[in-house]
Amino acid sequence: MTALSVEQPRPHPTPSGRRRVLLAPITVTPSKPLTPSHLKGLLWTDVMYRATQSLADVTYRYSHTTYHPTEQTLGFWEFLDRTRGDTGYDELTEDRIGELYVDFRAAQRAPVQALRPYAEAAERGWVHPASARVLRLWSEHYAALGLHDPGLLLHQPPGFTLDAALDRLTDLGICLDHRAVGGPVYLDLTRFGLPLRQLVTADGRPNYLACALRELLPLAVDFDEVVLLYDSELAPDYQQLERVLTALGPSVRRVSLGRVPIDGKIRSARQGGWRDVHAGALLRTVCGEHDAAAVRLGMRLYFIAMLGPGRQQSFRADLLHQSLKRAEQLLASAPQKPPRPLAERLAQHRKDHLYIDPYRLTSGLLGKRRAAPASDLLTTVFS
């Protein structure tokens, strides 16, 4: 078996001679509104993607198709069909679909046999009408926020089937596969001090980490650097993922982001609590008071620079509005002629990694004694 610590050959340089970066943020299940925590991750990723493009060839991989096979998604789809039948979803709001998702998370789980038809259909590209409705609404929010759309409405299957991913892990000597005797499958990195991690249940249900491996195992070998952005509460799984992908050759960087408290409390989306603070509600409020450029820049100032990477600051509508006003000021005072090339100015916001640090870059716009950022930076990265 191939030792996990053996590094594979590095990718060939691009024709431009630039390094290759794979940006792989955690996905949001299309079953609810985009909460402040979701917005923070999406805006953080967008600034990293757009800024890093000035210095490297960046692939932004964000495929809902890859993660539909998880029980979290398939179970929701089965629950909707079982409890609502053929009821249409085209007129439902995100809030209403999110309420149904909360009901699903409080209900008893369906047996695996009930999920198999959904899993087979999802592999072929089918999406339940409720999730399709959510994704269409998210596409509108992406457009209003100036977010790069990595293919929300596209069928983007992972490069490996589940069996192929498990075979690759077996080749690396880090898979305990008990399916032949009716058991589960584990990722075994215990010799590196990490605990056994189940990937597939005994009845054949893959978890989020198994789906991520289907996606990233075939992709990682073609990049110099892989950047994983994720919810800090999932750090143990992403430590495992980092260890596996590093063995394939690239440098792997983990960027952990804390959730945004609401009224001082961290709540999972499965519990609801997003009313009036989700993306759609916030955009309806701010778009009527500010122009598009100020909304896009102001949202990034707030969710990246003011909230920061941690989870200490609760969402505050008053500070969001301050950020929007600050964005208007920055846009109005931005010099048209930059002092130095954009790539040179962006490069100072990275250390030993290829990607641009969104927090360092964005918070740098708010310094009182700093020169006003040039318009090329604002238009290229923040609007």
C-alpha cells in the first residue's frame, strides 16, 4: 500500500507560469434561508477567490450535487414527499421551506430503504422541487451581493463514485472497509494521532466527509494549494481531510470561520431563528436605501472585517448600516489612478500561502489613517 506520508508529483505549471489554487468551501444545504453565518462564509470565500485570481489560477469548487447524497438532504426530500405529497413549491418562500426543514429535523428519521430512490435520482442529477426553489432564490441573492456563482443550478457530479473514493483510500492504507461483512467504513488516520472516523454507515449511508472525499480526492492532485473554508465546529473532520489531501501533493490550508451569534446565541439552522436576519430579508432592507455598489462593499466590510474570523460578535443591524455608509464614503473617495499595480498591493495580504487573506485585506480598508483604496481594488474584489 502507498504510505500516506509519501508526496505525489507536483502539478505542472500553467502556460502563464502561475500557481494553481483550489478553493473548496463548505456547502450550505439548500433547505433554508441563508443565515448570517452562511453569508459570512460566502462573502469571505468570494473575496478570497476574486483577490487571489490576480496572483494565481483559482478554481472555485462548490457543488451541491456532490453533497445531495447525505442523509441530511435525502431525508428532507423524503420527509417532504411523505408529509406534503405533490404540493407545489414554486410559490413558497425560503422562510416557509426553512420551517419545513425545522419540522424534518425534529421528526423521526426515515429508514434507509426509503432514501435509496432519492439517492439514485440525485446521482443522475435530479433535485427535489423544494431545494430547486431555494437554489433559484439563492441565485438572486448571489446576483444582488455580487457573489461569483460557482454553479448553483448546475449538475456538477464529483469525479469519483463512492466506491472509487474508498478504493483510493484503501490504496493509501487509511481505509477500514467492513462492508463485506455488513459493517461500516472508516477513515483510519490513527497512526497520525487522529481518531477513527466513520464515512459510511453499515446500511450504506455516506456522510458529509465521505462526499467531500469523492469530490476532492480526484481534484487535489492538479493543484499547488488547496484551501478548505469551513465552519469551526467541523474542525475535526477538516483536520482529517487536510491529512488525506496533503498526501496527494498540494499544500493544504484550513480556514476556520466561527458562526455569527444572534442575540448572543449560536444556533444551528436546524433550529430556525433566522427571521428578519437572513439574506433575503437583509437585502430587501438595504437595497432600498443604498445603491448596488455600496450594498456589495458594505456587506463585505461588515461580515468580514467587523465580524472577523471568530464568533465573538453578535449580528447587529446598526453596525451593518454603519458599514454600508462607510462603503458609500470609500466609493466616493476612491482615487481612479492607483499608486501601484493591483497584484502588488494584494500580495502583501498573504504570508506563506498562495491565497489572499480576506480579513487582512478587508479590514485594511477601514483604517482611519490609511489612504483611500483605489477604485480598481474596489471594483475587482469588492463589488
